[in-house]
Amino acid sequence: MSYNLLKGKRGIIFGALDENSIAWKTAERVFEEGGNFVLTNAPVAMRMGAINELAEKTNTQVIPADATSLEDLENLVEKATEILGGKIDFVLHSIGMSVNVRKGRHYTDLNYDWSQKGWDVSALSFHKVMQTLYKKDAMSEWGSIVALTYMAAQRVFPDYNDMADNKAYLESIARSFGYFFGRDKKVRVNTISQSPTPTTAGKGVKGFDGFIEYADKMSPLGNASAQECADYTVSLFSDLTKKVTLQNLYHDGGFSNVGVSDLVMEKFIDEE
Ligand SMILES: NC(=O)c1ccc[n+]([C@@H]2O[C@H](COP(=O)([O-])OP(=O)(O)OC[C@H]3O[C@@H](n4cnc5c(N)ncnc54)[C@H](O)[C@@H]3O)[C@@H](O)[C@H]2O)c1
């Protein structure tokens, strides 16, 4: 169902890799709500080609940009404002990658060059995106910037590895930059802390299949899907949430506030 919540708004959506990506679902949903946007991803991700399908479906263009490169980001922002015909109203940062996770390096045995790369891609890139937009004065007043995060920033999830630290850093950037963006340009900045979701990045975490089921059993409303995350993001891009800023917003079916659930306890009670 469409409510035209984003009619006339212009945006940039980072991170649609394939149809499972949270950014992919968000782009489709934003399109339904009347938003115009450009899609972007790292040049290496383009090789898979799927993003062009999404661009066609949502009647838009893809501008390649490595989110760690200021030069790429400057080019992206310039082209996006040109193509869309004005300042930007919404931005989705949906980017994450840990080389240590990919290569199966344990948290107690990190390769620090890989940690730095993962930190740059997953956390610092958010600062780089915002600094580029800020310096170019490319955001409209009452615009909205959202990045995706995970609860391992607050609690221990051993297999999330150095991504936990990257997410803590990302959330801090949202608050710190959000302060200046709010004060100077009336732009809001928030992070959405999403349930485990079966995407390329999600499934790359060790033990994902068991964990997604555990999270589902712990959450009174069940895990939040990528589609539901897209809905929530649309609400944060819309004019209905103008004074929500500097927040880390849990979108997890209640998981983050549950100590233990009946469904999880059942297993142990049966064994007594
Ligand atoms: N899947 C989950 O369980 C889950 C849960 C909570 C939060 N998140 C977060 O959601 C976001 C989106 O991930 P997803 O689950 O949709 O997976 P995904 O693998 O579909 O998306 C990750 C994206 O990051 C992009 N990327 C990697 N390096 C980049 C670079 N240098 N420059 C630009 N883009 C780059 C990839 O190309 C890809 O499109 C990430 O921040 C992730 O940490 C995911």
C-alpha cells in the first residue's frame, strides 16, 4: 500500500547488492511512496549487475562510489543533485563488511590491517558520507539520514567479531554528526538497529542460521524482516518524524528488551 509519504523527495540509497539486501527492499518501498533517488554501491559490487535491474524497476540511475573514497563521494553527491534536480532529502547508509569475519579470523586473533579496512567501510564511511553532504551544503532542511546497525554495539554477540566495534563507532558518529547537522542544517540523523536478516552480509556471520532462529524465539513479535525495515525507514524519511534525531532505534520485534522468553526456556525445561 502506498501513502505518497515521500512524494517530491530526493535521495541517495547506498548498499543494494541483490534482492535480499535491506537497501534493495528500501529502494523499492521508497519508489512506491513517490520518492526519487539515485542508487550507489562500490564499483566491485556492480560486477554482479543486479543493481541495474533495480535501477530499471525504480526508474533511476546507478552512480558507482566506494564509500571510503572522498573523491567518489564528492562525485556521487554532485551527480545526484544534478540528476535529481535539487538538494537531497534522504540518505540511506546500508553498508557493512569485515575482512576478519569474511576470512574467519577470531576476535582474539585479529588482523589489524583487516580491522582497519572493515572499520573504514562499515563505520568511518558514514562520517565521510555526511561530511561530504555537509560541506557541499547538499541536504535540504528537514532532511533525514539513516544508517543500519546491530545490537552487538551494546551487548556481546561473540561471533559478530570486530563488526560489533564498528557498529558502536557508527552509532557514535550518528550522534556526533547528527548534532552539527541538526544545529546547522535542520537535518536529522538516526541509526536503525535491525534484527538478524538473511542477506549476504548477515549470512556471512558464523552461526547465522541458529542465531536467527534464537532471535526469533526471543522476540515477542518475531524477527523484523528486510521488508519491515524498509517500511520503518520510509517513516524516518517522511515528514512524520521530523523531530526524531540522534537516536539508535531498535527494530527487532522487542528482542533488545527481553531477558529470556518462554520459547527459549522450553528447551531447558524439557531437559529437566
Ligand atoms: N543482515 C543482518 O542480519 C543485519 C542486521 C543488522 C544490521 N545490518 C546492517 O544492514 C546493512 C546492510 O546490510 P545487508 O544485511 O542488507 O547486506 P548486504 O550484503 O546486502 O549489503 C551490504 C552492502 O555493503 C556494500 N559495501 C561493501 N563495501 C562497500 C564500500 N566500500 N563502498 C560502498 N558500499 C560497500 C556491499 O556492496 C553491499 O551492497 C549493513 O550495515 C549491515 O551491517 C544487517
